[in-house]
Amino acid sequence: MNDVFRAEGLGKTYPGVRANDDISFSVGAGEIHALLGENGAGKSTLVKMIYGLVRPDEGHMAFLGAAHAPADPRAARAAGVAMVFQHFSLFDALTVAENIALGMENPPPRAELARRIAELSNAYGLPLNPARRVATLSAGERQRVEILRCLLQNPRLLIMDEPTSVLTPQEAEILFATLRQLSAAGTAILYISHKLEEIRSHCDRATILRHGKVVGTVDPRAHSARELAAMMVGAEMRVVDRSGRSPGEVVLAVTALTTSAAAAESVALKDVSLSLRRGEILGIGGVAGNGQDELLSALSGEITSAHGTITLDGTDLSLSGPETRRSAGLLAAPEDRLGHAAVPQFSLTENTLLTAGTRQNIVRKGMIDNAAARRFAEEVIRVFDVRTPGPGTAAGALSGGNLQKFVIGREVLGRPNVLVVNQPTWGVDAGAAASIRQSLLDLAAKGAGVIVISQDLDELLELSDRFCALNEGRLSAPRPTEGLTIEEIGLMLGGAHGMEVGHVPA
């Protein structure tokens, strides 16, 4: 196998952090090569060096047999390197076609580019309208823009950072079929994912990082997911404990909730009803863009509607805003962690004020207790093992998985009566995902009601007591998760619920 890319002795140090330490590995032509490691293991720094976003302090890289030291991403793209980012690098005010054109050195005329986007998106089963504004797209649809932008470059090395995080299993399979076509044509693919079964099924080799160092390069098909996880963390993975829960009385009741579409491409909720008991986890699945963001916004109070009711412990909160609902104990963690759940430029301490100011007694009579905010941020960092130099670090400086742990931890430690989370383990490693899921189970065991909205069906089956499906803004009747098959879930996700939509059981 001829090497397309090779790294020898790469190192990178930030103040207080040795991000990469003597990294050496190679990616061959036509190879799908996985890069595995915990959040903070150094994966992002490594691929940023390959893509020209970061300069290594020591070591060297070779690409297609020549020295590779790109001064910026433009130079990397010119050499034949493309990258799909985990955090979307898109402009909300621009259309899909305009965003893709920005990533091309010599974009074709607008009509020609729109035609190529439409053809590629349909061929790969990731449909997109080139004229849609990015602001109107769901997270899954934004990921499609990133993937298509790279595929239009015909790269020799394609770096993919969590590309299936917000894709359905069907969409992911179509993407893998595309990757296999690219690899068959000689394209080298460097693939970052925390989905270990995905790695085992589709990758030829896997290089494993731990604390910034390479601990081995293996054939992932020769190891179980638990073995790969143990290599990543240096210890056996803990098993999620579902014991200690006994659902009680109804804590949250939603009846006939109907909303208007906030934008032309958003989804209106249609006669949504649900009930949630203390100590219960209600799982809500759905293909991206079927109303998940809108449901969380309606429950959190970011959008309100006079059509339908939302009651918490018997108190009508239908027309109340987010702060009133948080004060009452209804907390939420949205899918978009960087920009919605957290302000990138704010420190972690400052980000606690977004949702925890009142419930943690950080803000009193309009005055901020900075010491209390810092203590709470330190508690979240400690309890949820957030890898960061300290609470003064900007949220945007954290890896995606560590920021996710901070966002979920901030809400879990806020002592909610009801917690609503959307994509709680999106883009986090196996160990962090297990910790987050256990924290949700522990929260329910303490008597809180939890709603988990997720596209990860395995996650929903692992966590939830009952399961509902969102389809075009309509919520199916709940089904007990125990005994529910993937085939039945697939039908529910497609709208074939076989039952009255919106029914609330007695």
C-alpha cells in the first residue's frame, strides 16, 4: 500500500497542555484509516496540523511523497487535502450553494454549482436544496453541506471528523457506500468517530491516541468494541447501571401543543401530547429535521404557543419564558452546544450564568456572585471530568466532547425536576458517552423526569423506559421500550405508527 500521508514525530504544546507528543503514523492510498481516542486525546490538534490550521512544534509530515507543511487550509486544499469538521464552519445568512462556493478556490458559475450540488446530494442520499439558507437547516442537514463541500473538491486525502454524528443509520450507510467508492478510486480517508462498531465495520486500520501519544495501530475488525475502548482509556469500560429507578406520579404534562413554523424551512409542531413521570426517562427518536429542535424549544420556553398546554407539577407554564421555567425546575440542553448551549467566547464560569444563575443562587437581585459562578463551574468540571485548564477557559477552546460534558453537567447539577436533552452524546467518546448516559440514569433515579431526544437508537433503547417518534412535527403514542424492535422503531420514525398520534396514556 502506497502512503498518501505520513507523520513522523509530530508534537504540539499549548500553555499547560501537551496536545500531541511524538505522533507517527501513515494513511495509505485507498485506505479508510480511523483515528481513535478520548475527548482531549489530541485528535483535533493532529488533524488541524494536517489541514493547515495549526503548525507543529516538532516533527514533519509528507503528502504524496513531498514535504507537507501547509501554511493555511487554502494551501492544504490546493495540495489535495479536504476536511469535514465536527463543528460546522458555515455562515447562517448564506445559502447552501454560497457556503459551498466559499470553500472552493475557483467555484463554477452559480447555476452550474447548484446543479452539481443537487446531483451529488441526491446521488449520496443526502438531499439538499442549494437555495436554502443555512440558518433554516437542522444540524443533520448542516452536516450534509460540510460533506458535500468536501466531496466536490475531489480530494486525495479526506479527513472526516464525526461525519455520522447527526445522520440516520440509513444515511450513514449511504455515506459509507460513498466512502468505499472513494477508497476504491485511491482516495485516502482519515476517519474520526466515537462509534466503535462503525469503526469496526468500515475501517481498515485504526490508530489509537491516549493523552496525546500513539498507543498503537491495529486492525479494528480483530478487536471488540470494548477492547478498542479499553485501549483508548487505558482501563476497562464501566457498564451503565439502570437500577434504582421507580417511576412515580406525572411531573410534566403536554397537551395538544401546536406551534407555527418560525421560518420557512422549520417544522411546526402538530398536536403534540406527552406525559412524563418522576424517575422516568422518555426517549424521543426521529430523523433529523422532523421537529426535534422545535420540541426542545417549546418545552424550554424559547418558543411559546397559545395552542395547547404545558404543566409542571400542576403549574401551567404554557406562556412562560425560559427563565421562569428554569426557576420552576424545567431545564434543557439543546443539540447545538457551541452557539446555543454555550457562548464560544465566554469562559466556562461565564457560561454557567446562561442557565444556572437563579437555581445556583449565582445571581441575586441583579448582582452576579463571581465566586459562586466559579465554584459551580469547578464543580461541573470535577464531577463530569471536563478536560480543561480551568474554569477561566473559553468554551470555544474545548474539544467538542468536553464542551458537551460541561453543558450536560451544568444542567444535571442544576437539580432539575425535569431535564430535556437533545443529542446528549453527540460527538463524544465511548467513555464520556457512558458517563453522560449514567448521569441521566442517576438523575432519574433521584426522582427527576428526563426526556432524551436523540437520533442514536441504541442510546434510546439503553436509556429510555418508553419511546416515542417524531415525524413531520407529530409525536407518536409512547411504547414501552422493553421488547421494542429496531424494525418497529423504523416504522415509527417513518410515520407508520399504527396508533393514534399524540395519545397520552392514562
